[in-house]
Amino acid sequence: MSKKEWPLWEVFIRSKQGLNHKHVGSLRAADEQMAIDNARDVYTRRSEGISIWVVESANVYASDPNEADSLYEPANSKVYRHPTFYDVPDGIEHM
Amino acid sequence: MENALFEYLLRLGDDSLILGHRLSEWCGHGPILEEDIALTNLSLDLIGQATAIFEYAGKVEGKGRSEDDLAFLRFDKDYRNLLLVERPNGDFGVTIMRQFLFDAYRKPLFERLVNSSDEMIAAIAAKSLKETKYHLKHSSEWVIRLGDGTEESHNRMQDALNDLWKYAAELFYEDEVDATLKASGVLPDMDSLKSEWEQTVTAVLEEATLKIPENNWKQEGGRKGLHTEHLGYILAELQYMQRAYPNMEW
């Protein structure tokens, strides 16, 4: 028996209410069509979604956790980047 | 024929129940996690169909039998499923080939039954058709992948086809039950059902580089309650709880 494994795929599902596809997990499949079918069977059994994207995990480029210090910490001290310093005028709803 | 509708519903429901049970045997044994879940999804679709069909069958019969009574408390000769669906699972290739031959028949069947003059049958067919379209897509793709795959997978699929082919003719078994229901409009015209099945099967098997066996030997009997020894084992497992603990609910 061959020990070759099928490639890993990342699965993104858009829910009925949602506007964007969200990462829900990963699975193995021989190609993109099988990945979509498997995602349907594994990740939409409880009516989780109405649209599926799959991306081969090998095609995902990730940031390096070792660089977290220099990548993310500088933002911590820039509280003024949050739009929370404005007074919202009366009568503006849903803010 | 008085009980034609009841008889037909048993045929329809037993195909779903027995194949659903066969597929449930894969639970925890699938070749990969993803396919394990896919097979149990198919199983649950089929058992759901059986539930709806038996519920209606019980009403049609008018003897107060529930869907559970019909599923769990009949003897083997009272089951009307095709011999094809009681065939053992074998390897994954055999299961997929059995599924494909069945799905390729069930999809056009439901496409016709949605036009039944019987509203319940039409409604059950409409719901089941959506499920069956996916089943056929799933099994077709696997037949093609495995048939046109490695030498090993190709040979296994060809063996599965050679073994199951003699049970395929029974898909189109018809007798006075069908004649009665056609006369009353419950069953729409089924003339092109077989040719549509043949078209699907020929196209998929060709793409899968598999050869339809030349042997035309046919084996049938399920529709009349004459089963292979395999059904007994299925029923032993399926009915054990209700026989051991009558009226048990959970």
C-alpha cells in the first residue's frame, strides 16, 4: 500500500447570514473537486453554509510567529488608531 | 390489485432502508475520515427516506402499523428490496459500484415520481431527489477516480462491476403492482427509465475505463420477497433491539 497522502486543504464556509467566507478547518482530498465534496460532507452537515471555498494548504503563506514582536507589538501603543475618540452626535443610530 | 400502493411503497422504502443500513456499517471503517462521514451522510439520507415512506405506507395499509413496525418487525420474506442493495459491502470499490448502479436508477426514478398523482409520493420524491442527485454525483466521481486510477483500483472496480452486474436487471423489474399503479396515474410513465440509466452508466463507466460485462445472467427475486442469505444477517442486526426489548423507544 502506498503511503502517499492526499494534500491538505483549508476550508472556508459562508453561512446564510454571513457576508464573508470564514475558515472552518481543513481536510484531505485528491483534488479541488473532491475537496469541495468532502467539505460539503464534513463541514455543512448541520446547515452551516451556502457557499464553500477550498484552498490547498500549501498555497497559504503565513506570517512567522517568531517575528510576532516586531510585527504586532508596535500597534499596541497606538491607541489613537481606534476610532473611539469622537463624540457621536445625538440621533445617530447603529454606531 | 388492492394492495398495489402499499406493496409499491414497501419496494421503495425497503431499497432505502436496506441500502441505508449497509452504508451505516461503514461508520468508523471508512477509507479516510472524510469519506467515512460522506458514507454515513448517504446512509442517513436513505434511512430518512425510508422513515417518510414507511410512515405513509402504514397509513395506506390502514392496520395501525407505524414506520418502526414496518422497519423492524417484518420477516425476511416481507421485505421487498432489490437484491443489489443487500449485497455485502465488500471493499470500498464494491460499495461504491453498488451505490453508483443504484443512484443512476434512483435519480431518474424520483424525477418521474415527482409527477405522481399521489401527493405524498410526489412530495417524498421531490425531497429525495435533491439528496439523490448528490449521491449520484458522489458515486459517479468515485467510480471514475478508481476505475481510471491505479492498476489495483481499476482491477478492483472491474471485479466489483462484474460481480454486481447480474443484480442490475432487477432495477427495472415490473409486475402487476406497477401496472395497477400506472393505470391509476400513481406511477407516471417509466418507459425511458431504463434507457436513461443505461446512458448514465455507459458514460460514467466509459470515462472510468471499465467494461460492461458481456455475461447477461440475471438474478432477481427481492421484489417478490425472495432474498439472498445476506438479508437474514442484516435483519438480525437491524431488528435485534426491537425483538429483544419489544416496544423499546429511545
